[in-house]
Amino acid sequence: MSKSGAGINWELLTRTLRPENSPGFLLWQVANQWQRRQRAALDPIGITHVQFILLAGLGYLQQKHGLVTQSRLAQFCKTDAMMTSQVLRTLEREDLVVRTRHPSDQRAKSLMLTDHGVAVLNKAMPVVLACDGQVFGVLGEAGSKSLVESLRAMWSAHADVGEDGAAVADMR
């Protein structure tokens, strides 16, 4: 073990960890700042950002496709299936979501927003959008549009790879 840091490739380390040199490190820092602001903005409503994402994803899929399974929601939101199940149990306890057996697949759970879930989602959406506006507004309209296009290109290039690096079905 080196106490003095001797042997560390200093040039590579500064390219890796200095925000002005690493898009990944910068993205990570900005994402953490954004998440802190989202948490603070959603706290008065009583939901977390992950809960919001799942409620919004469920609302979108329910509107577009009707019956939504738990696995479909996790795939659509790009969330871990086990974590999605745990969060949905909490949302169910809080009367925001109803989970029932799927009519044609006894292994699957069907999901629906409750009236209370719809009300909370409707209350949270403008809060999330306002928070996004505060964080990304510094870029201006053209900069925000460019960022969205860049992130969408990155997302599309990697959307077919799961957390374990294996290919997954495209749910877009």
C-alpha cells in the first residue's frame, strides 16, 4: 500500500476525477445535484423521486396501453425489477397504486393508479418540471434542447444493454 501516492498515474487520475476533464464525473456531479433538488422539491408532497418516476411511468403506460404489468413498468422506467417491486409495495400501502393478479398471466402483477395516485401525480408533475427548469434553465432554451438531444443519443446507443451488460428488449 502506497502512503505517498507514488506509482499513481497522475495524468490519468486528473483526466478521470477532475470535473473539467471528465464528462462522466461532471455528469455524475450534476446528476447528484439534480437529485438533491428533486428530493427537496418532492418531499412536501410526500413522495420520493423514484416513486414519482414509477407513478409517471405507470400513468403514461396506463394511458397509452391500458393494462400495465409490473415488469413492463420496470422495463419502461429502466429500473431494477426488485427495487420496482419494493417501491410499488410502498405506493400500494399509501393508496397510490393498486396491484392485482394479471388476468392472463398468474405470475404477473397488473398495476393501476388509484384516484389518490392520480392526484399526487398531478400535484408532483409541475413541481418536477419547475425543479428541472431551475437546474437546466442555466443552459437557456437552445442549450437545454442540445442537452436533451445529446442525452437521448447516449441513451439510445446504450438502451439495449442492461445493468449486467447483457442485451435487453427495447421498450421504447
